Amino acid sequence: MKKEFLVVVADGAHIPFRKGTFSSIVCLDVLEHVPEWKDLLKEANRVLMEGGHLILTTPCRYHILPFSGSSINLKPVWLGTNC
């Protein structure tokens, strides 16, 4: 059975999908490379379904300062750190 899928390349701060499109988003070791990482998180939150999951990692939790002052409800779970 042949399966097809769509590959989309886009700026993380301007994801070309409607609000609430995804039930899960995975972002692995990316945020520490993005100068406007707050915009990326806001946009991920926009395209995430209510109650959806954003799974992200960074090499060191201290690279990303606490994100406050928005409607994004982050519930971090630290699985370990190399810092």
C-alpha cells in the first residue's frame, strides 16, 4: 500500500495552517537556535488543538528563559539536563 504525505517547509513563526490543526507538535533541540523563540512558541500554540501536546527539548533548560506574559500555558517536565 502506497502512503502519501505532505512536506511543508515554513518559518516557525508563521506556520501555514489554521488554528487548532494539530493534536501534537514535536520540536527537538530547535529553540536555542531561534532568536525569536517566543514567536515560535506562540505560533505553535495557535496551531495546536485545545488540550494538545507540544513536545520540545533543548540541550539545556537554562538556555530558554521562563516564558510569561501570554496565554500559553506551559507545563514543563524536566527529564534531565546536561547543564
